[in-house]
Amino acid sequence: MKWRCADHTFDFSKQGEIMGILNVTPDSFSDGGRYDSVAAAVEQALTLISEGAAIIDIGGESTRPGAPEVSTGDECERVIPVIEALTRSNPEVVISIDTSKPEVAEKAIAAGAKIINDVTGFRDPGMIALAAKTGPGLVVMHMQGTPRTMQAAPAYEDVVGEIRQFFTERHASFVEAGIDPETIVYDPGIGFGKTQEHNLALLKHLDQLVVEGRPLLLGVSRKSFIGKAIGSDSIEDREWPTVAITSHARELGVPLHRVHRVKPNFEALRMTEAMMK
């Protein structure tokens, strides 16, 4: 249960960790435009770290349903200065780049990122080649379709079995490409090409998604399926259900949790672990 991310290694046999979300975009679904300057982004990153985040996940392109594509140049202009500034101010921070573009990932790694978080599951051969060459941590997410089309009509015969099979096939591809399996974690992609029923089924059976002993990362923070479950359209009302899912998922063995609000999720993680022990 170790996750090697370049020169940093997480040992999940001891404890789970929180990945704090830092969107440097104008149009992300819950915080677009709030951290679109370097100073504001670095300040927010330091706040997330102070609240318990072990990883800062920086993204420069919204992946909400229907979001427009962003050019490689624009995405780099958004994320690279933030990574460089954060690395200068806090050299020990573990930075993840949330991108599906090999060119962005390569520049982010050169600037100090240690993790590539790819919502397309590393389907681009260029991303596989980069991972094999540079050895960062990899977050391999499942998504049916693209951010532009994923919620049009998602369909599965067996959502749990099909996503587990996707992970199994991706794992074989990584090993064949010479990628160290210890650098890989898998993300079922809650809300990415899934209906309400699919999301809930995955959350109920997270323990069945583990492939080759590799850890899972879960990203449910503030997502719309929570609002549907609780009968509220308010983003703020989704915060405590997110915490509940963090605790539930940790009991099922999930050690990594990607969230917007770190402190309550960090506390839920540690409290759940205390009870598990």
C-alpha cells in the first residue's frame, strides 16, 4: 500500500491522506475564478496544507459536464506559474497536476509537480511515455465519454465490474510500458459518465474496485449527485455529506480523498482510522 510519487513515497498502511483541490480556472463548477491569480492560488494552497492536505492538486481546465476545451498554451499559463511559486515558497509540498495533456504534464513536472492526475485514464500514448520516462505518481481515473459528452446518456450493464475491468486493462498497459506499479493509484471517477444509481453503486462497492493491490483515490467533493441525494441545490449543503462519504470510504479501505474543504475531511479521516485501529 505504498505510493511512490517521484522522490516522495506515501505509506498507506499507516494512514490515509487528503488531496486538496486548487482550481486555477474561471469556470470550475464550485469555485471558478476564486484562485485565478498566482498570489490567490498560493495563499489557498498554503491554507489547504495548514488544514491537513498532504497533496495539492492544481488544475487549469474545468472538467464539469459541458465545459469547453482549453488550449495547451492557456492551460500552461494558468498552472505553471502557480506550481513554480508554490514550489519556491514551500519546497516540501507534494503537487499534483490535474491534466489530460502530455505537454502540460511535462512542463508541470519540470516546474516541481510529482503527480499526474489524468481524468482520461492515460489513454493518450504521449502521457504513458511521459510517465515511463519521469516516474511521477499517477492517478488513473475512469470516465465514460468526454467532459463535453459524459452525462448525455451514461450506460453500463455492470458498472462495478466494468470499471474494475478498465483498471485491470490499464494496469496491464502500464506494466507493459515499463511503469512501476507502485506509482499507480486508481480513481473510479464518481460523476464522470455515471448516473445517480451508478455513483451510489460504486460508493457501496468500493472494496471491489481494487486491482493488483493498488490504492484507490476518491473524488466526490461537492458533486451534484450529493445534491440529488439530499434534495438540495446548494453547493454549501454538499460539504457535510462529502465528509460522510470520506469516512465511509475509509472504512472500505480507500486511503486517498480529493476534496475542496480539507479540515473536516481530514478530521473525519483520522477519526475513522482511530476507530478502525
